[in-house]
Amino acid sequence: MAAALHSGGAREVLSEVFRHPDFRPGQLPAVEAVLAGGDALVLLPTGSGKSLCYQIPALCLQRAGAGTTLVISPLIALMHDQVAALRAKGIRAAALHSHQGAAEQADAVRDFLRGALDLLYVSPERASKPSFRRLLARTKIALLAIDEAHCVSQWGH
């Protein structure tokens, strides 16, 4: 497990999965902090790769058997874009939000419970539901990331 949880493992994921030659300024310290078991608050300009700061640790942790990364995001359109981009790279990602049909939600929950997801994106409203918290207790969660936190005015309405 330790091999996947150091900057060498993170660089491997960055290169193999995301096809980037090196980290951008500000990314590596955040990735290293998370892989060391700490917290990271990432404030970087638009387009500087903030999402990689949790996506790379998510993949390293999943490879090490630590479980799925839960990403809380208040923007459904962003969730959709993130999941589509990750899936295009062969990453097992899904989302749970109110704009999905019952079948799509059931597929995501099934995959989540089977440990067949690297990342699961959920809205703050979903994350606050008691039924979702009970779901979390049934599987391994490697990491919790809050994406676009500046858009979260309150947890639920």
C-alpha cells in the first residue's frame, strides 16, 4: 500500500492516466498532504488543475485498496462534466444527483456498494440525507473531497 501513497505513485498516475508530464505549481504539495493522511485546502486560479489535487490521490488510494473517494459538489453540470472526462480516461466514476433517473441512480449506488467506483460525486443535499449516510456505512471511503466549496452557501435548503 505504501508504494501507491507517495509522490512517485502520484507522478505515475499523473503521467499514465492524465498524460501530464509534471505537476503544475501548487498541485504537488496538496497531493502529498492528502496521501500522507492530512487535509488540504486548495486555492488555485481557474484552469490550474484543482480537481487533480483530489483525483490523483483518489486513484492512488483506490489502487492501494483504501476504497472510493466521495466528492461533494454543489454544481450538477460540473459533476456531469467531471464524470464524463474521468470515464473517458478509463476511471470508474459516477454521480448521484436529482437530475438523474431512478435506474441511473440505482446503477451508481450498486457500483458504489460493490467497490466498483474510484470516485463518486454527490450533491450537498444528497450527502446530508440520513439514507445516504447509512449507505456510506456499508462501504469503504478512502477520501472526502469538497469541490467548488465557494459555491456551497449552506448544506441543504
